[in-house]
Amino acid sequence: MRRVWALVWKDLLVEFRGREFLGAMVVFALITIVTLNFAFDLSRGDREAPGAGGLWIAFLFAGMLGLGRSLAVERDRGTLEGLMLCPVDAGTIFLGKFISNVMFIVIVQAVSLPVFYGLYNLPSLRPMVLLIAVIGAIGFAGLGTLFSAVAASSRAREILMPLLLFPLAIPLVIGTVQATTLIFQGDGADAWPWFNLLAAFDVIFVTLSYVLFDLVLEE
Amino acid sequence: MMQRKPANRSDMLVTGLGVLAVVVLTLGIFMAFVYAPTDRDQGDAQRIFYVHVPMAWLAYLAMGVVFIGSVGYMWKRSARMDRLARSSAELGFLFTTLVLITGSIWGRPIWNAWWQWEARLTTTLILWFIFIGYFMVRAYAGDAERGARYAAVLGIIGAIDVPIIHQSVKWWRTLHPEPIVLDTAGPNLPDSMLVTLLVCLAGFTLLYAFLMVLKMQIEWARDVLAERELTALLAPEGNQAERRTVATVSHKVSGAAED
């Protein structure tokens, strides 16, 4: 476990010093949220569902932007070989990358949710929304870290990433958007089944990605 | 190529499966159009059911075989398992496309719409995208061995994800109630319809088996050729060795296809 945190610390430090993609992710999420306003009329009427959908589209796109880069930069800099030479197994590398990716997505959410609240006056700062944001981030980061490694050593990686991630992440999109809509609409009590489902999806996706990461990384 | 060679086991398998598939499918098509009664509510449009249901079955069967091949490849790293997975993926893509098309043709007169966002339809559409992703990872991996590994990853995770997608779309739909349109057929259909369906299912499954064996042979030949080409390129005597190996391969391909 200490090795995992060393890898997480390394990723955070690299990002902190180089400021490579976190800033871009945040700005991208914000611009997507602003663009929502022109795609749907969120000023009146039935706006909870499109609002929740748009919010998650913003997270999904911004998350993908960062996830896609997370192993690609390692390959481009030649540091992936360095990582693989470390006396740790592929699972540890996966966990390190996965945790730092969850953190990046959560940071993006932490900036976007207050802005979303301010712009659209939907209750996006309720604790339940924050919880669902983190649960969603875990599932996306799990699948995303795996496919980031697949895309990193392929041609056309920017295109490959969403093509692989989006279809497989559909259960997460359905779950997070439904739960968020229900929380926006009422007191959110009926959203709890979705929480359990999403937690189950997270366990499945993260475990699968952890097991299969070895198969991707081996060169 | 020139002289006839004694038929071996896999040749007989191909011929046998092909003949059986043709016989059963001819019978099935005859039954679908002549023997099976016309549906009271849906009329003749219902008859597409005898093609549509086998296509759906084969689409998911093919994904199951991709899963088996992918797990096998991950386990044993055998080229044969990879050939199994990629052959089945190609057929699966074909059948998934056909099930979407035949379903839409049926949906137009019955639902008055080409498409419904219902769990089975949505899942099949996502399956179609997963198959496309499967071919793309292979094509973009840049090297065959890496492509096989990446494809195995997608084959495993995709196959496990398909039932999850199905369930989540179902729950999504139950929370957003919609008129239930798909259950018109119900489980209680007349015997003559059921028998026709079973014959068609058997016929199309035989067709799948036949195409799989053929496809596996082609993929085997492709693997052998790629390997020979590589050795020929590396061999110092160049041209002559290459010609010799290619001749051996085409000789083998015309006769046999063992691993």
C-alpha cells in the first residue's frame, strides 16, 4: 500500500509542478457547463433531468481528457519503462494511476459543482450529490485507467479512448444521471437504490480493470 | 492446388456443416413462410421473427465465444484462442448488424417506429459498438501480438459488461415508465410457430458453426503467411525461400487447417 501512495504522490507532484492537464480539465468542464445553457433551456420548466445529464456529460468529457493523457504522457516521456522497472507489480501501478485519476476528477467536480449551482440554481451542492459525484468518479476512473493504458500505445489514441470507454461506461452514466436527477427533483430518498447499484458497478469495474491491467502493460 | 488430395477431417467437417446448414435452413425458411400460421394481430410481419430471433441468439452466442477465446488467450497465450475470439467477433458483428436491421423492419409496421429505447434493443446497439471497438483496438495496436492482448481485454470486459448494461437500461426504464410494447408475443405461442422457430434456430446455429470453421481456417492461413513472410524477410537467400514458403502455405491451406 505504501508503494501505491508513492505512485499517487508522484503523479500529484508531477501535475503540481508541471500543471499539465488538471487546469485544462477544469476549464473544459466549466466551458461544457456553460455551453449547456445554449443546448437546453435550463431557465424554466422541467430542467432537473437535462441539468443532471449535462453535468455528467461535462464530468465524463473532462475526465476523459485527463484519463486519456494519464498513461500517454508516461509513454511519451519514456517514464512508463521506468515505472515498469520499479519492483512493483502491474496491479500496484494500476492502483496508483487509478487513485490519482480519481483525485483529478474529484478536483474537477469540486470546482464545477459550485459553479453549476451558481449558474443554474439547481441543488448541486447537497451532500448526496457530492457523494454520487465521488462514486461516479471511481467507476469512470477504474475503466478509464485501463483504457488509458490501451490507448497509450495505440495509434489514434485520442479517438480510441472514447470509443472504448463510452459504450462500457453506460451503466455508470445511467446510474449517476438518474440518481442526480432524483436528488434535484425531490429529497432524494428514492435515489438510494441507484447508490447501491453504482457502488456495485464500481466494485465490478475496478476489480476487472485491476485484473486485466497486467495483460495490457506487459511488453 | 493442382491435384486432388484426400479429404481430411476438417474438410469433412466443413462440408458436413455446410450441407446440414443448407438443408435445415431450407426447411426452416419453408416452414416460416408456408407451415407457420399467420399471426392474428401482426399479420405476415410477424414472420421476420423466425430470422430475427436466431440473429439475436447468434449475436450473443458469438459474444460468449469471444469471451471464451479472450479468457483462453489470457490464460494460455495460444494463437488458436485468439483466432477463435477474432473469428467469432467478426461473425458476431455481422449478426448484431442483422438483428438491428431485422428488428427495425419489424418495428416499423408494428410499433410505427424504427426504434424504441427498450432494454434489449439498447443493449444490442451497445454490443454493436463494443464489437466496433474490438476491431479498432486490434487495428490501432500496431502489432499483432499487442492487438491480440488488447482485444482480449475488451473481449472480457465487454462480455461481462453486456448483462450489466442490459440490467441498468431495464432499471432506467422502470423508473421512467413507458408502454410495454415488446411483450406482445409472450411465452405462449402456438406449437407450429415454436417448432418453426426451433428449426430456424438450429439452421442458423449450424450456419454460424460452418462460418466459424471456415473463418478459423482463413485466420490460421493468415497467421501462417504472416509468420512465413517474416522469416522470408529475415532469411538471407531472400526471394527463393519466400517463394518456397508461400508455395508450402498455399498447398497446406488448400488441403488442411490444423493448428
